[in-house]
Amino acid sequence: MYMQPPQKPIHLNPKHKGEFTAWAKAHGFTSVQTAAAHVMANKASYAKHVVEMANFAKNFGGSK
């Protein structure tokens, strides 16, 4: 049976914590996951940094 190797914990620079949440609220989204889904569906309309934040939120959002 194949076993996956242990995963490294996810580290977010503390100075960036809450940055996408603040961006989502400032742009009128009701939730971070809704904002992330919208940004990922319309990547060409957003800056690279916003797309990166949305991708992180989509992949790891809500995990503690």
C-alpha cells in the first residue's frame, strides 16, 4: 500500500495574515471563499498578487 510522506505545516508570513480577507470585504464579497472562487474564475481581471492570495485561500482557507 502506498503511503504519502508527511506534509510540512503551512506557514503564512504574519504580516500578510488577513490581507485577502480585508481585500474581499473592501470589494463587497460576502465571504472569503466566494471572493476566492470569483477571482480564480476571472484571473485576467485581477492583479497577480490578488490571484495568488485567492489561490491560497481556495486551497487552504478554513483549515486550522
